[in-house]
Amino acid sequence: MLFVHGYLLNLAEIYAAFEASFGESGLYFDDYKGAFSFPFEVAVFRGEAVYLYLLNVANWRSTIEFLFRKVISPDSRDFDRMVIHPPFSDEFSADDINTVVAYLYGFVQGVVDTFRRHPIEEFVKKVDSNLILFGFREGAFFEEQYDDREELTAAWEKARTTANRSGVVFDLTARLRSRLADRFGPIPDWVDVWLGNAEPAQIDAWIQRVPASHDLASVFAAGESEETQEQR
């Protein structure tokens, strides 16, 4: 958990805010000790000079890490790649780094505040190493830590099957709704009917069709039933 201007943010809120703002999580994380990571390119301007860095915002055990790496030429011999260097004060100082991190903390809080007015799709994730389960369900974010692996496993299975929909469906449904809204605007009720009864493979197929579709109907056109046509 993180404190931001006196407000306590949990892993679920941080994950949801970054995903809503920047897209899906990357894969650069230990899936036993974490559940997500979001990579960024950072350009630092000093006069006429530009210094490039990589930032990876990642879940590590029970907290969040902000990992900065300087971008250097593959054949550079100016830096020892096997050690962790302190910040380069003439490029990207410790104060600069703290300013960026503080800004991102505040940014997350602002995004989370919007979720109170516009709830997001349910999801559930877990951090096996620390027996943590987190997500969004019944209109609220949650983060729970368990005493043993059996309790975590039981809670994970229960969360994944809530309302007869798996965690995979939660994630895929949220992804599809986001892409549909970005491309076509407000989502009509008939789309929820389709999503509520779809299997993960079908939802994934619809996701793949969004970029090439000219309207909502064409995304779902294959196999459309007369009942659903009437609903539209």
C-alpha cells in the first residue's frame, strides 16, 4: 500500500489506474512475487542535451517499485552494467526522480477518484509470494492478505467464480469494453448481454476484431442470433 497526500492506495487501485490510463500491463515482472508492471520511456532535457531512461512501475511482493534505468549504447564502456549506480546529478538527480514518483502517486489518486463516478469492470489478481489477493468487485477495490496458502487458494477460486465468471473473463471483459469505448464511444446494453454469457476464447476473439471493425455490430457480427439483433 502507498500513502498519497494522506490517502492510502492499495495494489488494486494502483493497477486499475495505470491500466485505465496507459493500457495493459507489461510482462516484465516475476509472476510469483508480483502481478503487473508498466514500462515507460523517460526523456530528460538539460539545455540542448537529452538523456533517455526507462521506468518500470511494478508490483513487488506487497508494494510498488519505481525502477529507473539509464539508456546507453550497447557498445558503451563508460558504465559498469553489473552494479546499481546512484542517480546522475547532472542528468536525472535523486530530487528529479522523487518529483516524478510523487507526481505519479498523485496522478493515481486522481484517476481512482474518477472510478467513484464511473465504476470499472471487476477483476482479481494475486501475489503468491505474500499470499495477497486484490481486485475490484461489487463496486469497491480490495486488497487482502491471508495466513496460509490454502486460504489464499480458496479465496482465489471463490473470487474467480463470482457471478459464474472467471478472473480471466473479468480481465478480458474489461479489456474489450475499454477498446470498444475508445473506438466507438458509449457501449449499449446489448453488448453486456453478449459479454455476460461469453467464454474467454470468444471474448478474446472479439478483442482481436475491434481494430478492423467499422462499428460495434461488425465486432459481434459472426454468429449473431435473431434475439440479439432484436435487442440492438
